[in-house]
Amino acid sequence: MASPAIMAVDIEDLWLQALDAQDEGDRDEMCRLSDEIIAAEPEHGEAWWMRANLELPQHGEPTLREVSRCMRACRKSVEYDPENRPAWWRGGQILVQELGMLEEALSWWQRRREVSPTDPEPLIEQVAILSDLGQYGAAAERLNQLWAEGMDVMAHSQLMQTARLHGTVKKAADREKTLIFQPWENDHPGWKDIEFQRKKKPANEQVTFLMLAGPIVMTEVLLWNSIEFSGSVWLPMISGFLLVVATVLIGVKWSKSVTMRLNRPAYNVIRATDVEMSSGKVCFPTDWRPLKLYQTLLKYRTKAFQERLEKVVKSNEPLPKNWRPRIPDLTTVDIVFEEEE
């Protein structure tokens, strides 16, 4: 039987071989070597992370089985190597985008916060998930933590994402509570919105813009051409151009606002689907699923998401009447704000 010292050297040699195979793009050899390393040393976090990447296909969308295996490897990787930030990110993306397990994703990112309390990434992800679940009050509390003294400086992309989330949360907080769709309430008015729109596709912002601003721009051009200008040639050209540009800019903002209002039923469908995936129970009316609104939105989901949703729907277990989103304790490492005396 090999001694621990020899075993350690063997593991190191295997890992170096695995890295060489990675440089050469030899996935088969990477699979063989990472499996051999994990079998000999189950707590090898880097080998688990290599395995996690190998579980996903190089081309095309992964299946439910593939993302589940990748998620398992990510869990092992961060368990034995808690500082592996890419593994945390990959696991979080799988839980939300591929598996739709929003409540579990909240806990996942909270564990990441406990490893690195000053990292803004887990907080940003938690705010996005809470917003998807309609928990805007809790989302606002998480946003406040991003600006606490001692937090790491956010990257530009994170600042942009935070600004968008702040706008969403602020608008939701300004609304009446009854306007925030809660799919677990059977008599919620949001279901009526879906029922009214269920046979139609979601509104398209480009089409809305053409229908609203297009006729106005054409009318402006025709009227401007019909006016006789004397004197300067450039003044009417420049003023006409500026008028059209102003109309287009206003039209873009207008069409975006109108499209959002028209697509409220679509957003409600998305939230209802998220609740079904997170809870593993169904709340969406069965006879509405084959219709245009639901089917169009389903096409935008990933392959793994669709596979898991199909399993949830087939189980046909109704959402309990007293169901509410299970929000874990997200304050375990919060920075306490101290008021100045």
C-alpha cells in the first residue's frame, strides 16, 4: 500500500497531467484524469471544478442531466475550495437560469456572502432573485447593503446592473401592493390580465415604436417638405433633421413604456413559471399552457429549464393554498449601519 507521501506526489503528478490535457484541449483525457484524482482525493476542489466544466457541452445548450451533474460538481468545488469565485458564479447561474430554483439560489449566494462578506456580487444576485419572486421589500434591504461602508468597490458592469435593479425595485415599491403579482393567490387580479392576453403573443417594442412614432415621423417629413422656406438652405434641413431626431427619441421612450404596460400579462406568466419551478408545484391553469402567450415565452427559456418545467407540470402537484416564498435568513453577515451621534 502506497504511503501518504507517495500518494500526494501521485495526485500532484495527475493534476499536472490534467492541466497539460486542458492546454491541449483533450477533454477525454481531462475527464479520465479528473475522475482518477477525485477517486484518490475526494476533497480536491480544483479537480471538481475541472469536472464541473467538463459536464457541460462545448456547443449547444446543456440538458437537464448535464446541468444537474455540473451543479453537483460546483457544490463539491466550493465545499473544498470556498475561494473559487467562478464556481460560485457558475452554480448560481445554473440554479436560476437552468433549474429555476430561486429559493435555493438565495441560500447559495448567502453561503458565498459568508465566505466573502464584502463581495458585492452575491448581494446583486440576491436582489435580482428577490425581484423575480416579487419580494421587493427584501430586495430594497439587500440594495442598501451594497452601499455600506466596507463593501468592495463594484465593477462598471455591476454598477450598471445595480442601477437597473434599483429602478425596478423603486418602481415596484411605489405601486400599490395589490398590483404586484403574487401567483400563489388564486384570486389575484394578475390572473385576469393573463386570461385577457393568453391567446396573443407578447408585444414587440420595435413594432410598437413603428405603430406609434412611425406615422408621426412620416407626417412631419411630408409637412416639412410642403413648407416653402426662403433664404437659407441649411436652416430648414437642420431644423427638420432635429425635429425628426427629437420625435424618434421621444417615440423610443414612449414605445418602451407602452410595451411594458402591454406586456404586464407576459411578466405575470414569467413570475408564475418561476414560482412553479422554485416550489416544484403547479399554479398555472392547465388549459392556458398550449396557448400563444405561454408557449411564446417558454421558447425563451433554456433547454434544461424546459425539461425540468415539464417534469413539474407532469407531477401535477398543486401549489398549497398557504404557500409563500421561503426566504432564508439573508442578514447573517450584514454590515450594521451606525447612526452618527
